[in-house]
Amino acid sequence: MVVIAVDGKIHVIGGRFKGPADRTGLHDIYDPATDTWTARAPLPTPRSGLVGAYYHGLILVLGGELPPDHTFPENEAFDPKNQSLDHTGANATRPARLRRRRD
């Protein structure tokens, strides 16, 4: 599961429920100011064992696993301001929006 705080809200993405095969792509956002949860578009590939980071205004969700021996190469970038999810596809080295920009 990825848990990341952005602009005072907590994003909870992916993970598993009871067992290794019971994985989820859910993306819920908790707003402590209003004590409410809001559902967002789920990950296209439900998975656990994923990692995440907040970088250049995007929540990055990378990789994941389905035990005992399957890993996922999928990567997604969620834009909290536009509430949009960019599926970067398998084996992507980085989301297109994060490629080096020239000044």
C-alpha cells in the first residue's frame, strides 16, 4: 500500500486485504479537515508490494507484486490537482510527464 500526504490530504493507494492474491487497486483520499473519504479512479492493475513517491507535483506509483513469484512493471502517475491518472505502461523508465524538461 502507498500512503502519501499531499496538500493536507492523505492518499491511500493499492495494497492487499487478507491474503497475497487479495490485492486491490483502490485509491482513496482522506481529508482530515472534514473527516471524509473520497474514492478516486483505481489503479488499472491491482497490486500489493508497490512503492510510491511525491515528485514534481505527481504521486508516482511504481511496480508491485503478486506473490509468490510475479512482479508488475506497471507505473502510474496521479496528478492531485487535475485528479487524473497517467498509466505509463509496462517497462516504462519514468512517466512521460517527468522526462527532463528544457528551460
